[in-house]
Amino acid sequence: MLDLLIKNARVVNRGQTQTLDIGIKKGRIDCVDTRINRPAKEEINAEGLFLLPGIIDDQVHFREPGLTHKADIRSESTAAVAGGVTSFMEMPNTIPPTTTLDKLEEKYRIASKNSPANYSFYMGASNDNLEEVLKTNPRDVCGIKVFMGSSTGNMLVDDRSVLEKLFSRCEMLIATHCEDEETIRNNVRLFEEKYGKDQLRATHHPLIRSREGCLLSSSMAVEMARKHGTRLHILHISTAEETRLFEKKVEGRTKNITAEACVHHLYFSEEDYPRLGNKIKCNPAIKSAADRAEILNAVLDDRIDVIATDHAPHTSEEKSLPYYQSPSGLPLVQHSLNIMFEIHLSGKISMEKMVEKMCHRPAELFDLSDRGYVEEGQWADLVLFDPKQKWIVSKDNIHYKCKWSPLEDHRFTGAVVRTLVNGQTVYLNGQFTGAKPGMRLSFTRETT
């Protein structure tokens, strides 16, 4: 007997959309066919609904430990499953930063008790922890995070000799935040001299966190990766110039250097700063409409491999501070599928390409075990999505701990109606079931 049988769903998988039945047993997809006639403990008629693989978000900040007034692993993983995100990879710039294996394992212990979604945590690199980084197990940790631009604590890695050692000796995936710190510092000085520190606004942010700084840093990362054969993944590409650093996907050949686009760089532009101000202040900055268009083009032609969020919540009080005091980052993990579906409805991206970039490619690039597809034997991380349901983002339905979104009052078409993680329903028709079946993600990587 099946645990769950989903009938008549519009399954989006491997570049096709087909009406199929899905049988689930013991947490995994047991059978997929045009018609399944087997007894099940529960049967769902999903006619008119899309069935998608669960979204894998390879870049989030859930703020635990040390910043739990903004967010925590429990609150943000709960918001994630409401948006169809069934697996996340979380960043190390917490307080204290995750720069030792003991601190890394502590985050895993917290998630094992609190997360309805599957989880992994990056090991953080600094200027002085190379030997600790090299001890990280590539089979149960998603990657090494390097901030080649501003970060909290001592996590800015700005020593070229340290970067050379890291890129030459680390055998697992290195994910980078690329902004040249010297360029940013010079821009800050110039803008303070021109306008006065108290007169700077969010509209100045993409000029201070400039395209030149992004390109300089990303180019250096690509140069080092090519020199040393490093497995490099550059996060949140924000400029048209950077997209030209990357190659298109070639069938039968593995890309050693890959890139990520974030939903806010695909959705907003500098034209939104007068309306939203610090609410969309983030690093790297949201830039021009032309940059936005070229980033989407790079997603479509496979120069950019993954779509994620860089979910980075702060309290509304913090974001309301003057420009200099207002921290960078915005909460997005609950709404990434809706943002991309809106872009789909505008005719700019297909459902199949969306699923490739949000589900299939993260699983492939990170060598995830048995996730990312609607196929027999895979873990049953699945999302049922109603493409016709209309709803408005409001504080009543925002599940982030910070309780705000730059999307408030926006009317979306399309809604997640059910999210399954490892075969268990964690979210159903606007309500959470309380189940916490999230598992530590594992990776099929060779170790030496």
C-alpha cells in the first residue's frame, strides 16, 4: 500500500510537463505513471495543479546563532516550506561566525530539532582558518563560503595569499560573494565628499556597491579557479558584465565554474529605490533594468545555472534607519516561487526552465543525493501549486520572523497549496502541519 497517491497532476520535470500520477511510500517516490491504480492511505486529486520538485535554495541567511531577534532556523525554514522550498543551504556569517567544525555542527543540531525543510550549512572561510576549512567533510557539508567583500566579524577574506591557498588546496565547492572591498571603500569616500554622509540614500547604493567592484572581484575568483582547477560557484550575479565570465552548459561536460542569480536581481531594478528605499538595499546591490534583463538572458542560455534568494532578514526597525545604519538584505525565501511564476506569466521564462534552475541544477551542481527530480527512488520533496489562485502579500500571511516583505500589498497569481518533505506534508492550504521531517542533506562526492 502506498502512503500517498497524487492523481492527475501536471508534473514539471526534466524539461517536460505531463499529466501523471505519483505514488509515495516510506518517504520516497515509489512510482510515476500516466495511471496508477494501487491502494493508498491517502489519495489526492491534483487536477489543475502543477506538481514540482521541491525548490532547493542554495543561499539563505537564517541568523542563528547570535541574531535571532531577526530570524532563526525554525522560523525561516517554516517560511521556506510555505513557499515551496524543501531544502536550503545556509550561510556562516552568524554571531559567532561558523568558522570552526564545532560551530558548524551546532547549527546542524539546531536544525535537526527545528526544521521542517532539509538543511545544509556552509563552512565559513576567514583569513586565518584554512586548516580548519580543509577538514570539512564534502559528503555532508554543502560547501565553503568565502566573502570576497564585506561581511560580519572576521569573515572578509581580503588576503590574496590566503585566497590562493584556499583555491589551490580545497577540493570541495567554494561559493563566493564577490565585491572588491577597496573599490567600495573608495566609492564611499567619494560619495561622502560629494553629498555628505547624512545625505546618502538607498538610490546611491548601486553606485557605491558598484558594478566595477563586482566585476573586479568576480573576475579574480574566476581567474583563480581556472588557475587551480577549483570547483567555484559565484553567488548573486548582479551585473551584465559579470554574466560574460561564464560559459554556457554543454551536454556531456561538467562545468567547473558556475553562477547563481537571485530573484531580487531578476525582479527589481534601480527604478524601485525611490519607492522601496532601504527595503531593497542589499549586497551586491540591485542595479539597472538593463542588468536585470541580461541576468535573465544568462539564466535562459545557461551561463547562469541556479536561481536562489540570498534570503537575508532584518527587523523593520533596522531597515527604517538612515542609509548608513540600515543593514543590507531582504527576506525572500517564502516568495521566490511566486516571483518566478510572475516572470513566467509575463512570457519571459518557461515553467520547465524555472524548475531546471530552482530544482534540478542545484541538485546537480551540489551533487545532492536523490533530490531535485520527480522520479522513482527520489526523496518525495514535492510542491503542489495552483496556477490560478490569487492572493495579496500581507503581514497576516508573511511567515518570516521579521514580519515584513518588500512585496507587501502586491497581488500574486499562483499559490503553493501543499508542500511535502521526505514524503510528509508540512504545509497544506495555508496551514502548517507541525511535522519536522527535514533531514541533513548528503552529497555524492568523492573524498580523498
